[in-house]
Amino acid sequence: MYYWRRRLSLVILDFGSQYTQLIARRIRQMGYYAEILPYNAKLKDNVKGIILSGSPASVYEKDAPKPDDSIYALNVPILGICYGIQLIAEKFGAGISKAQKREYGYAEIFFEKEDKLFYNINNKNIVWMSHADKIDKLPNGFEVICSTQNSPYAGIRNLDKKIWAIQFHPEVSHTQNGNTILENFVSTICGLKKDWNMGDFLEKTINEIGQEVRDKKVLCAISGGVDSSVLVVLLNKALGDNVIPVFINNGLLRQNEEINVQKAFEKLGIKINYIDASEIFLSKLKKVKDPEKKRKIIGHTFIDVFRDFVSKLSGVEYLAQGTLYPDVIESVSVKGPSDVIKSHHNVGGLPKDLKFKLIEPFRFLFKDEVRQLARQLNLDDAFINRHPFPGPGLAIRIIGEVTKQKLNILRQADAIILEEIKKSGFYDKVWQAFGVLLDLKSVGVMGDKRTYDYAIVVRVVESLDGMTANWVYLPQEFLNTISTRIINEVQRVNRVVLDISNKPPATIEWE
């Protein structure tokens, strides 16, 4: 069941770059539909344009991912990005080798020729480079359209074959006018029309779910976050009482979360089934320190609890999940050779003998698109603007073994962080704010006595989609307030530190 799929138009071939999803997101945000397919997909006549993504590979490596040659015979515009330009250059007779001077970070490009790709962009544009290989010579039939100090072939084209290629990444926010470059390709060069919006998606999804499920029952997990909340409301519109919302307390929730979630759905007129399985989850996590094992245990236990609950029901054939595309791409390589970053409880944690048919209408949507759906459904701002919360909950914000004592410590500290973030006005300006409990203790002095207690990490990041993120500069006075409150009010904590890492190279969560 692919409720997200529409008439194929623009295809992004995935060669393994973690930025591939950003290309799709940028284009969709402009109002054009884009779909990500495996790098070796054989495309058909309904393709209007093709983008070749970046990759961690080098084109000269053995088993380097390469597209099917048939894409060049479709006579549709092609844009190669980073690894994509090297694929195109090699295909048309140029050599690729390791560069003496690698380019990572900002670079200034100079336009050599006027081109539709750079329409409405001034010369000396700042772009984001991330490559260690270089094109040795201009490929046959191509001409240079832009260059940098280190890259004489930063942008090339072959108008007869409708091929453009650039060495830099227009999809990342660091590139000036990156969105303009992408829209120039999609709109001016490919001739696509703006026909992608969440209102249309919502209507088609509700209809298709209704036609597929009919009078069968759907079990739907609720976490209280944006994704699962929107999913339940959407399913309720499509199926009414045939939706069975289930909220499982896994013992890994934030402070008073189980109470707040139930009250929130009562206001929506949706009755949920509450299951307190906290002791089951905590017993299975006992002495487990490895983060991947924690994620998989939580995923399996969720399904076990669901199975036990559904065994008491009849007519349940479907399980609905609020899985998002970043969850998928960071968990398993479903669309291409992308490196696995972490298992997601909805993806890597599912057992192979799952008896339910899965409904995942958001599987290829980004968080901001789900928030647009929430507005279409007239959900309260408390739902729409809520910060993402990981499915494995506080288990992956507690480094090492999860215990009741550690959960109690982190809940109190996390509540203080959120309270102060909201009071300061930062909450709606950042992507996520939370605390992490480290699996170490340090010496302190409190009340003239030596202490040997835990440290809390404060993590606050800004992001558009969760695929990349920057740490947020916070005023010293504000940080001092958080630190003082945590150390004074939370027992067994004597140190507070600030995480100032970006994604990449770090991830947003610690585990």
C-alpha cells in the first residue's frame, strides 16, 4: 500500500548520499512531486526528469553504484549532483581520480556561460562542496558552465543530450540560491507544474485507505507525538470506529506523558486503549547497554504487547504506524545503498513473522509534510508544534543500562529543560530540546560534602527536517538557569554540560 505514490514525474536516483532525501524534500516543498528510487532502477516513459544524487562511493571503485544506461536514452533532462557529475563525466569519456586538494565546505563558483540552471542567480555564488575526487578532463560533447578555484569543472552541460551536472550540493542550506537552482531545473528545464500539496495527498490517502481496509479493523499505535497523532485522526476520518488506537506505556516516557496523551485524545473525541506495559519493557532491557540492542528489544516488545492485545479482538488485519522517510533511510537501505545509521523501532525492530499487514501512509513523507497534514486536519497547535520524540523514548537518551532510578533522574531533568525552553520562547523556534543522562559519574562538592553523581547533557538543535541539524546558541543566563535548577532540584546529578555538535557528523539523538 503506497498512499504517497502519484503519477511519476521527477525521479531522484539514490546512490547512497544521506542528502538524497533533502533533494526530494526541497522539491516537494516548492510544490513539485519528486520520488526517490534505487540507483539502478529501470525508468519508464512517465519520467519527466532525473536527478543523480551524491554518494559516499567513488566511481572508480569496484562495485561502485552506477545507473542503468537506459536512463540516457529516455531523452529527458538529467541533473547530476556531486557523485552524479562524476558518473556523467565517466560515462562520456572523462577520467575520475582522487583530488590532491579535496573540497569540503564553502566554495565560490564563477559562471563561465549563461545557463537556464543558474537563471536569476548572480555571479560569485557561494556553494557547499563535499568531494575528494576530481574530473580530469571535460567529457565528450560537454562544456563548462561554472568553476571554482579548485574545480575547473564545477558545472557542465550537454544541451543536445539534455544533461546538466554540478559538483556542489544545491540541496543543503549552506548553498546560496540552492533552491533556485533546483527549481530552475525542475520547472524551467523539465517543464513540471506545481501539483503536489498536502490537501490533495490527504484526500487521496483517506480514500485509498478506506477502499483497501473496508470493514476490517486497524490497530494503531499512539505515542502522543505529531506523527502518530496525525495518523490516528486521519485513520479515524477514513475508517471511523474500525480504528483501534492503542497507547502503550513502555515505561520510557517523559514526565506525566501517559496522563497528558490520554487527556489530549479525549479532547479530540477519540477513545484510546491504554496499556501499562512498563514493567515488561524494563525487565527486557535489564543489563542491556548496546543502543542497537535496546532499539530492537523495544521494537519486538511493542509487537509482542500488540499481539497479546489483539488476540482478544476479532477482525484485526492491519497495523498502522507513523513511520517517516528519515526513519526508513536511517534504518535500512530500502531505496538504495545508503549507509545504515541506526535501527528505528518501526523499521529495523519489526520481526520477520509479523502477522499484520502494515499501513504506513507517511513512510515517504518528511516531518514538515506531516505537520502540513495536521493543519489540514485542524489539529491543535500543541500537536503540530510538538518537538519530535524518539519511539524508543528515554531508553536512547540514557547512555548505557536503563534503570528506574536513571529514568526518574532524566525525567526530572528533562522536564526542567522543557519548562525553561518554553518560558524563554525558544520552544517554537527550535527543532528539538531535551536532556541526556550519561553513563558516568564525576566528583562534585555540594553542601561542603563530596559527591560522586551523574551528568546531564543539554541538547538543543535547529533543523528543517531532521536530516541535518545545527546546535542552537543559547544565552549564558538561560543556560545558567537550567544548570542551576537541575543540580538543585534533581537528586544524583552534580554536573550539567552542553552538546554543541551538528548533524552531521553527530546525530541528533545520542544513541
